[in-house]
Amino acid sequence: MKWWIIAGILCLFGISKEFRPMEPYLYNYQHENLNISDSDLNGQIYPIWTYSYLIALIPSLLLTDVFLYKPVLIFESICYISVWITLIFYKSIFSQQLGQFFFGFATATEVAYFAYIYVKVDRKKFSKVTAWTRAALLAGKCSSYFISEFFVLFHWGNLQTLNYISISSLFIALILSIFLPNVSWKSIVNRSVEYQTSTLSTPTPPEIIPHNYISFAINHVKNFKQQVCKIYADWKVLKWSFWWAMATCGELQIGNYTQTLWGQLQDSSGKDTLNGFIEAACPFKNTKR
């Protein structure tokens, strides 16, 4: 399959999985429609997303290569769908905690979305496809948040309508992820050998190169600790990685708390909410990363 077709499918997948117009009004829905109190949302439900994300980062980094990327993208879509199933069909605190748990895993497995292109696209196209995929994520978020605001301001539907739109888009993302080309373990090995040869100027011994998928997976798991120790021996890389993980967790936690605060102020004022417009502006902060 041509590289631009792969990139196109991946961009459509990125737009679909980020097209979740319910997100700016998640607190409003859980508080008003599911009758869950502020204290339960802030103390028992929303922190689950942050903690599960932090925990899921470890298996995501370890298993993305082992599972050859595409299954991880499918798993990400299934996790997002599971979140919206709990929102639409269940009302208990436990069900919403479970939904936040799935949310954490879906967020953590996003690493496979960006890593996928580096084994399916020629090295010369890396910068171009990286820009496309990041733009696709921003487009999905911004467009869905703007649409959610119009739905609320002009009363085109209720919050449940936004739920149905969100889960429909996620099902489209699941279908697109299934149609993505499979990644061969041999291509991962070849890229690794090429990288080592170009950086170390020494060929990889033939006895180290795996001859089947099982040996590839076993070698990858065995060498994971060695690779991590080698990478994080660089103090700058260690500090950057720790900062990134903690900053993302803080962003998730503060974002949820902010929604609760907005909801309380809106309840007291009775004015029309502008959550969608505000959330639509937030993704633009990522354009300079």
C-alpha cells in the first residue's frame, strides 16, 4: 500500500478517535443526568483516569512493539468505546470509575498512533507524516468541541445526543484501525538493524537477529530492561520523560477539576455554557511542541 494512503487512513483514524463532542460537557452530563455529586466526581471518579494513565504507560511502552502496533490501535479504539458505553448505559459510581480506567488506558496507548508511521513509512517522509497525524488529532478535537457548543447553544439536541455522536465516531475509528495495514515483525527488526548500523557503524551479528515472531517477542521483552537502562542513563532524557509523564497526569487532573468548577459556577449563574469554545482553544497550545 502506498505511503500516502496509509497516512490518509491514519489521519482519518486520528480525527475520528478525537471527535468526541461530549468531552466539554462530561461533568454536566455526569452531575445532572447521572446524578453523581461533585465530591464523588472529584474524589472517587476523575482521579482514576490519571492513575490508570500512569500505570498503563509501562505496558504501553513495553508491548506496543511486541503486539506490532495495529492491535494496540484497535485496543485504543475499544477502550474509548468502552468509556462511552459506561456513560450511556450505566449510572453507578463504579461504572463511571471503570469508564475512567478505560480512559486512562486509551490515553496511554496513543503512543502506538505516532510510532506506527515510523515502521510503515519511509524515513524521508517522517516529518511530513508526523505533521499530518498531529494536525489530524487537533482537527478532530477542535471541530468536535465547536460542534458541541453549537448543539448546546442552539438546542439542537441534549447531552445524550453528544454521547451518541461521540460513540458513533469512535466506532468509525475502530473500523479504520482494522483497515490499517499490518506491521510485520521483520520490518521492525530491519529498521532496528538499519538504525544500529547507521549510528554504530557496526553490523548486527546474524545470531542476534530473530528468525520468527516468537523469538522476536521474547528478545524484545528480555532486552527491554537493558534498553531502558541504556536510554535513561542520559540524565536529560530521564528528566524529560519524568516531566512529560507528570505534566500529562497534572493536565488530566486539572482539566477534570476545571470542568467541575465551571459546572458549579454555571449552576449558580444560569447562563449559557461556553465549555465547547473554551475546550476548542486548548488544543492549539500543543501546536508549538
